[in-house]
Amino acid sequence: MKTGGQLIVDALKANGVKRVSCVPGESYLAVLDALYDSGVEVMICRQEGGAAMMADSWGRLTGEPGICMVTRGPGATNASAGLHVAMQDSIPMILFIGQVQRDAREREAFQEVEYRRAFTEFAKWVGEIDDARRIPEFVTRAFAVATSGRPGPVVLTLPEDMLRDTVEAPEAKPYTRVESHPGASQVKAFGQMLSEAKRPMFIIGGTRWNEEAVADFQSFAEKFRIPVGCSFRRQMLFNHTHASYAGDVGIGINPALAKEIKESDLIVLLGSRMSEMPSSGYTLLDIPYPSQKIVHIFPDPEELGRIYRPDLAIVAAPAEFVEAIKDLEAPAQPVWAERTTSMHEAYLRWSTPPETGPGDVQMGPIMNWIEANVPKTAVFTNGAGNYATWLHRFHRFQAYNTQSAPTSGSMGYGLPAAVAAKALFPEREVICFAGDGCFMMHGQEFITAVRYGLPIITVLVNNGTYGTIRMHQERDYPGRVSGTDLVNPDFVAFAQAYGGHGERVSKTDEFGPAFERARASGKPAIIEVMLSPEAITPTRTLTQIRNKT
């Protein structure tokens, strides 16, 4: 006989959960009590959105569902920001929400929300456990749904009185992972289409990759000498220094790469949905009938043919597809080999940062310093904003699991993601890029890094404005600044007040020594980089955008 709270924790442990993020609430005290001596680490956060984004980052970096627990009403709606990221980014995650007691339902009780109505667009499945005896069933299903097909978040709500019930229930068992594999005829058809192509290209992305699949696909690309692009914020899936790498297919795409994609005769979309950002606003490929032949490999059949009609549609996870094509024979002299070389050279030129810019701080030399002094295994995280362009375009990812960033473009993601990454990989350097606007969305989670001794380094690019919005504003309404200027705290003092290390960089050559001091401190650190608002992009100033020059 066990309480509902104990059964929840037993089911988590049966599925290998070692850590949960949470903001506590009286609605699920029975679960918190069961976690007390469970051996599962409880990471206490300061806002539910940050807690949910930590769980997303765990799911993103492990492939297993990240676990988050929050209380009802305002706690749950705060967490919806992280749910939205996980849904759009196809990240496995389970959000447990304490719910009002069962006999108070449908009375608009204190903090009551009907989550099956409210969260349908935010999750693959929203369920409520009314009977504690069914907890093993619901939790097993939650893990299966979160990880199968196109991964995503699941919400389980837990009535407060149900968690206190003492019942007899089946012993929880781990979920069974569902895999999908391409058929032999599909592999043969793919091989035939590739052999007939003159200007083929792979665009890889999505989730359900692993380190072995990434290495095997790189070997495949090397054997075929075929060009490969990574979908938006999935750059860690291919070594950027490899001769087959053509660049990222996302916001601010290299115009040379966009031209090559449009002129390809075969596009292989592997794991990628090819949604709005990687498709440059649905302009790279014609909808619904692309001019190129399309092979689309995706683990969820509902995505295949949803936007683009593929010539060959394969329901398979990326890892399983890569395993199936490993033994395909490559031509001795691929007709596209020279094109692959020229595309990689174009990428190298595109990803070389400018040395100069407006103001006393230039981000180009700072990025060069980072490239020369940060290990290849370092994990980079970021949220959203123009500052992210410097990382997105100029950092050359060389290893799997070194990126945790939202394809949904959610501000505030970088800091909680970095906390989660450092908890997962304590031996690796973790660097968060944030803007002043982005950081303040979930800056309070810096104290979570301090509390748990997680020495992340945050490069905080401070230009005193919501930069992306200001850029668009100057383009569309030049000189009419409204709603985009910011007044910021002293971020060095902020870091120190929280018990971390703080640095301010007012000139370019101050960055390297500041980073080394932050690294040597052994504490969570903020390096505030004072960037001129004129340096709004790597190649254009605000004045140029305002004057349309």
C-alpha cells in the first residue's frame, strides 16, 4: 500500500529519472515528501518558466524526457513558456501539475484550470490522474508518448487529494521505446534517386539523434562527398570543419547556400520538419510541390506531406535511417564533389567574423577569442535576440551535444538551459549567450546555478535595447523608437549579489582576461559585454537600417 505521491516517484525511478526541476506548491506536497529520501535530485528553481526550460534542456541533451513539477494555476501557466519550446522543438518532456482536489472540480476553485482545454496546443497529450491505482499506467504512457514519433511534451495533472490516497497498485516498469525503421525497398529507392542526382543536398535536423548516428552520418557524407546543411539551431549535428559541411539552414542564411538549395535537383530532409525558420519563411522550397525532388525522412507520418509533397516519404527516426544507409555504395567520382568543396569554402568565408564595428567593443574578435580558447566539447546555450547571431553564425560546432537553443525563438531560454547542461555534464564548460533583454526573462535562475555549485559562464551582450525588435522597428518605422529601450541593472553587481563572479567588458581586448578570471573563479559568472546599439547585426548598423542604406 502506497500513497499516490509515492507511486509517482516510484514510476519516475522505474523510468530512470535521476533529476527533476520544480517550484514547490501545496498542491503536490505528497510528491515532494516522497522525493525526500528517493535518491532523485530535486533542483529547486525560482520561476516555473525557468524550471520547464531546464527540463526541456535535459530532454534536448539526453533524448529522455526532462521532468518538471509545478503547482496549479499561475504556476502551471508560468510553465507554459517551457512547454511551448518543447512542443515546437520536438523535445521529450513531462510536466506534472498539482491540481485542485477532486470534489472541488468545475467550481472555479482556488487556482483551478482545466488543463485539457488550456494546454492542448502546448502538449502531445494532457491527462489527469483521478485514481491513484492508475498512476503506473499513466506515467508509462506519458514516457511513451513523449518519446515516440515526433517527440514532445506531455502534461499530467495530479489532484491534491488523489496524491494522498493510499492504494495498492502494480509495480511500475520502464516504458518501451518505439522505433521506426525504413523498409528495404525504401532504402533501395533512396539509393537510386541519389545515384541519378547531379546536385543533391542533405538538410539534417530534428531530434532522436544520438552520438553514434551523428558519427555514422558524417562517415556517410564523407564517403559520398555530399553537401550537408544543418537546420536552424541543430548545428551540433554535423562537424562544421568537415569538408561536406555547407552551413546552417535558418534565420539569416548565407545567400550562397540559399541559392544552392534552390538549384539542387535532390533535397534530402533528414529528421527536419523544414518549418518557417529553416525554410526562410517558406521560400526555399515551393509549396506544396517543390521544383526539386524531395526525400523526407521523419519519425511521425503526420508530418510527411503536410507542407511539402515528397517524392519519397520514409517514416523513420534519423538514427534508424542512418543505420539503414550505411552500406550503400558511393560512386568512385561523385559528379557533385566539386560543388561540395565550393559550398564548404563558401561556409568558411561566411562564418569568419568581421574584425571591426561601431563602438569600443567588437564582437568579431571576441568570437575569434572564444573559438581559439574554448574546448570543442563546450556546451553553448542561448535564448533569442540579435546577439545570438554572433554565436549562431560564427561559432563552428564540432561535437554532438554541444548546443541547447530553442528553434522556437524563445527569449529567456539560455540561462536555465545552461544550468541544466552543467548539471548533466559537470566536467564540461558550459557557456550561455544572452542579451540584456533575454537574460532578464529568467535571470533569477542564476541563483539556482549558485545554489547547486554549477559554474556556468554567461556572456551577457548588453546594448540597452530589445535589439531584434528595435531593428525591425527602425526598418519599418524609422526614427520612431517605441517600447524597445531598456534600463538595466548593474549586471556585475547582480552576479556578485547572487554569490557569483562578475566582469564588465568595455573594450574588446578586455574580454579574454575577463573570461579567464571568470573561468578561474570556479563560480557561476556573468561577463557583461557593453555593445553599442549601433552594432545591431554583424554587417549593418542601426543607422544604416534606419536610412535603408
